[in-house]
Amino acid sequence: MTRPNMFIVHVSDAPKSARFYGDLFAMEPVFEAPRFIAFELGGGVQLALWSGAAEDLSGPRTSEVCLNLDGAPASVDARYEEWTAKGVTIVEEPHDAVFGRTFVAAAPDGNLIRVAPFD
């Protein structure tokens, strides 16, 4: 069976975004080109940042990168405090949803990053 193994996030400046995501998730790129940078997420799955798309990507975002944490709700609140101290833009404050404690941050290009508990 064929399964997706790369998630591509469209950005305006791949190196700048790679520094942001690398710092936020404490990871280093496994592949770097001027407009395409990839990070290994484990199990052969990668997160790629691409600034080479020809189409206008300034429209609304329809997906999120999600970071699932053990130890919620305390771990979610702790990550919120850590990220706000770094100056990360928060677009949805911590709250309790049907699946547990969560919040949403925005990367420099407006891409969304949700923090939530493991199911």
C-alpha cells in the first residue's frame, strides 16, 4: 500500500521558515536547497518547506501542522508558555476542545501549527 510520506508547507522564504520550524521543533534539516528544505519526522515521513510554488499562496490556509504532546493538559499549557516567550504568534489561545487541551500558533507565513494531546 502506498502512503503519504511528505507534507509540504508553502512558504515565502524557505531558509527563514526552516530556522523558525527548526527552532520551534528542535530539529535540523535533512535536505537543503535554496527554495526547498526538508526535515525528517521519523518513520520515513518528512516535513518540507517550499518557496518554489508558482501560484499565489497568499489565500487562506486550509490545513495545520499538529504537534501532539503527552501529559496534557499541563504539557500543552507549558508549550504555550514556551512559545509565547519566544514571540511566536498565537491565533487561538489554549482552551479545552472535544479532544482535549489545545492552542494554535501561526508561522511567519500564516501557516497554522496546532498543539494538542495524543488521543
